[in-house]
Amino acid sequence: LKRKNSMLQNLLENCLEPLYTWMELSGMKGVYPAGHLDYLWKMLIRNHAHDSICGCSTDRVHRHMEDRFLSIEEMGRELQRRGMKQLAAHVTEGVEKDDYLIVVFNALEQSRTEVVDVIVDIVAEDYPAGLNITSPDGEKVPFLIKKEYSLGKSVFTAINLPGTVDTKRYEIRLLAENIPAFGYVAYRVQTGEKTKLDEKFVCLENTAVIVSSEKQGYCLENDYLKAVVQPSGKINLLHKESGHCYEDVLTVQEVADLGDVYNFIPLENDVPVDIAGLKPEITVEESDIFTGRVRMHYEVTLPAAYDFEHQKRSEETITMPLTIFVGLKAGDTHLELNFKFENRAKDHRMRALIRSGLISDVTTASAPYDLISRNKWEIDTQICTETEHTSGSVTISQGNEALSVLNRGVYGFENLQKEQGTLAFTLVRANGVISGGVVSDDDAWKVPENQCLRELECDLALMPWQGERPAEEAVLAAKAFQNPLMVQCEPVDSHKFMGGRPAVQDTEIAEFFYQDPEYADVKLERRGCGLLLEGQGLQVTAWKKSHDKTGYILRFFNAKEEPVDGILHLGRFAIAKVWKTNLKETARKELEMKNNTVCLTARAKEIVTLFLEAK
């Protein structure tokens, strides 16, 4: 539930709202799907009830939540597809009618470079013997064809009946470099002669390389990091800039849980099950110029449940398959960890332990509108457990060395008191009763599905860094980790995939009918920049249409303990006035604007909401 919620909040807040805001401010008046987004937000909030989102209600409530999440995702992804299609349709600079465009949109406030995967569909009539991809500057872009095949692509239009178009499909991987903050880059795709290997694999400044060695294990390396996965399963992570090596940085540990859905209760004198004593099956999952990925598979033997009658873990055991994928991409400053497992045990908790080796009692974690530093010895365990909350990143540091752990919906972490420098992240906590304090045989208090006997998946990433750079950098990295670049390929000629006979019964009518393109007067360049917010510690949380639909909202907060001077560059957008408002968007105080730029000061920890009035 938490993982889905994190993904869908990000989809609405950090993908769809900025994408459609950008397009509407670029001249596509009315393109913003305000009604759809309001509806999706209301559906999402229905899953945010106090005992619902924390997994503390009945099984049927959580089943309804999962169905609601699925509906939100289906509609949200369709809005994303339509928005990216609409954006691509208006890129006219330096392209020909027979070309195709790979459009990469960055909905966050910082410029980004990331490896992206995209499906490129070419109409078979265009004779796609090979591809040539160029940047807006006309430079050849290195890419990898992961897979190519022919298919009859189904097409659906508002006018013609459904039909199929003979298509050559390419599954492409490339490095999208320097995608502007709140902006996009459109790569030109031309068909031509068969692509030669030396044209596909040109030299890159940032490459991910994977090397196999029987003695040393498997090595993943790019310009910033080097990770070695040893045959024993130990992972050593080298930060090249500092030369600091984080040794044996990861393990997974499991213990009994005698608690209920609200509270974890440990078993006294319990002996944890740790994968450190197991030797995994290690294979190479991916290895190319852009991505390296190693697969470590474990078969973990666990007690099947807790025997409450005899107050001990059961003699019966189960075998739980656990797979950890360790991945590194070109240009990335973090190492990805993906956990996939089938939970077959009851009444237990399993956590990923990140061993930083750094001596510090304090961690700094992201939270909604804040960064919070906590001392592990000052937690009041009378009102809560040692587990704390993070919305995306946790940072631990010693001197100039620091390690940040990024996550996608893995909200619970603990800075272990008994193990210096070790951070524990909960992957699953399984139990079968709503409240252990209620003595009742009534089935109303039993939640067997809360044992989570199902396939589960979790994502973490390790980002080492050095120097005076504050933990705010980790928040931006976590935001990018949770919100990959949006990418889509479309033909310049939008009629290419609008085949199918007309929606009439007379089969003698052979011609196709097409709707006139919307916003025909909007013509966009191959690289489009949006607004830019300067000011260290200022974190954007929303860029959307205002609640009254008369303007646009930019919301951010100051993560620092002191005031920060900020500069807002409105760039290409025609903004008449900028007002400072409140969270309810009701108050208005006009700010001075010169040359489409606004200077302002955010107080310590202040949430700032600006109302942008378009011309």
C-alpha cells in the first residue's frame, strides 16, 4: 500500500501536474485536465484514512484500497501518455514529416541526466532498415537497440474504426543528457540504412561497465562509483571522488514479530536470521554501455510462524525465495538495490540493513515539507518504537563522509542503537491481528491477509558523497529516484497511426478521416526550458493549476534552519503578476517582478506558495 501510494502521489504531483502546467503556459490553453486530476486526487485521498494507509484496518478495506490504486494508476498513465503525445505533436523545429521524435520531459526543478528506455514504433512503409538519432544540436546520440521485431500495431482513433498498422518496433536505450529543469528535449529519429555497430556504440563520457571475475566477483563501475559483488554476497561500494570504500554495505535480517498491525513487539532473546551466512546464486542480469545489473538469489529458511500457544517460533520452517538486484547506470551517482521476494512466513519482520561504517548517532531524513535530524538515543520509546519515518531519503555522516539511502515508498527506518552506523529499512512486517490488546475470538479483529503471503518488491539506492554539501542534495536525488524522466516516441506526422476504415457501415468508403490538430498555432523548439528556482535548500513540492482554475501555483519550502534568498526565473512563460498566497490559495500579496524574474526570501522552514497570473 505504501509503495503504491508513493508512486501515485509522485505521478500526480511530480509528473502530470507539471507536464500539463508547462503545456498550458506554452500556449495550449485548456489542455490542463483539471477535472480529471481533481477526481484522481479525491480517489487517492480516500486511501489516506488514518487506519487505512498505515495498513491497520480490515482485509476488505485494504482490498478496496488496492483496487482504487489500480484505477488511479490506469487513468494517470493514460493522462501521461496523452500529455506526452500532445507535447510531441507541437515540436516543429528542425524536423521533417517522415521523422519521428523521442521526447524526454523533466518534471522536476533541477536539470537531469539519466538512462531512459523507450519503445520506437516505425511504420513499415517507411522501410526502417536502421535508425539514426540526433540531439537538438544535430549531434549523433549513442543508443542501444535492446530488441527489434515486427508487429501489427492496433490503432484507435476518435473517427475511424479500430485497425492495425504494420510496424517495426525497436526497444531503445539511450542516455538523455542535461534535460532542463521543468523542460524537455526532443531527439530526432530518422530511418535509414542498417545501423552499424560502430555507430551504435560510440564513446561516452559516463558509461556503466560490468566485468566478471571468478575470484573478485562481479564489478559494476561508472565515473562516480565502483561496486564489487563478491561470491559470498558481500557488496563493497567505492566512492571515487573521496576514495572512501563502504565495505559489506548490505545484508537482510529477519526476526519474529509478536505484535499487531500497529506495533512491532520483538521476541525476547530472539536470534535473527541473516542472509550473511548464505551463499547466493549470482548471475549477470544486464551488461551494456548504459547499464550493469547483477542478480543475487537466495533461498532463505525461516520459521513458518510464531507459536503463540507455546510462546516460541514454530518448529515448522518454510523456504522463502529472495532476489536482490544490484544495478548501476551511466551518469548515476547512486547504486540501485531492488528486492523481490515471495513472503511465505507469518508473524515476522524482515529488514534491509545498510552498514555505512560511519560513526554517528544522528540521521537526517526527509519528511513532507521538512528535513528532520534525529539522535537515536533521544527517541521516546514509551510512545513509539525506534522506527522512524522517511519520505524519500536518510543521510548519515561522519566528518566529510556521508551516505544517503534513497527509497521508493519504504517509509520505515531505524538508526540501530546496537550497531554503530547501521540503518535498517523495513521490507515487510507480517502479522494477523488488528489489536493484540483486544481479547476476543471475534473474526472482526483478525486480518489474515495482513500476513502479506504474496510476492513483494522494494527499491532502495545508496548515494555516497563527500564535503560540505548538505543533506538537501539527497532530497533532490531521492525525488529524481522516485520520478524517472518521462519519455515517449511519436511520429512527426500524427496521421501515421490513424489507420482503419471510417466508422460507417458503407465499406466502399476507402478514405480516412482525421481531426484537425489542436493548438495548431503552437510551435515548439527541440529543447524547451521552463521556470527555474534558485536558492540552496529550496525544495519545490507543487507546480500546478490553482484551485480556482484562474492561475497557476508554485509551492516550495525552505529546508534550512535559517532564511534563504531565492530567485524565481519565469523564463519563456508570459506571466503578468506573481502573488504570494497561502496553502488555501486565498490570501494575495503581489511581489515585484522585473524581466520575468522575482526575488524573494524564504524564512527558516517556511512553506512558500506563489500564485502566477498568466497574461
